[in-house]
Amino acid sequence: MNDLQFIKSAEITLLSSYLNDFNLLESTNFKEDFFYFSENKEVFKAMQSLLKKELPVDEDFILKEIKAKGDYQSKLIEILTTT
């Protein structure tokens, strides 16, 4: 596994953890700038925005928040299927 693959895998695992444990997202000190891959950064920004709006942080709301453009739906599937 090269460095970029490792970074991508780590970012996806982190986002998956946030989706599976709401308390982690609430208590994180992570910032969007910590993400290398732009699609992961956008998903994280959507999660943070939903949290601030006190809306559910789930795949449906995330897709609505990022307006489901680009490859975000398949990105969310990848995140959701990561354990």
C-alpha cells in the first residue's frame, strides 16, 4: 500500500467512525483542513454542518447537504461499508 492509499484508507475509516458513533463527531478536534482528499473533506464539512444545525448526521442528510454532486453517493457507500 502506498502513502496515498494509506491516507485515503485512514480518512475513510475516520469518517466511518464518525457516522457510526455520533459522540466521536461531537467531541472531535479534527478540522476539515486535516483531510487530504477533497471528497472526504466535503463529507466531513457536511457532517460538521449538520451537527451545528442539530440535524441527523446520516447518509441521506449528508447527500442533501453536499447536494449529491459528483461521486459523493459512491463515496458515502464506501464510507458506510468500512468497518
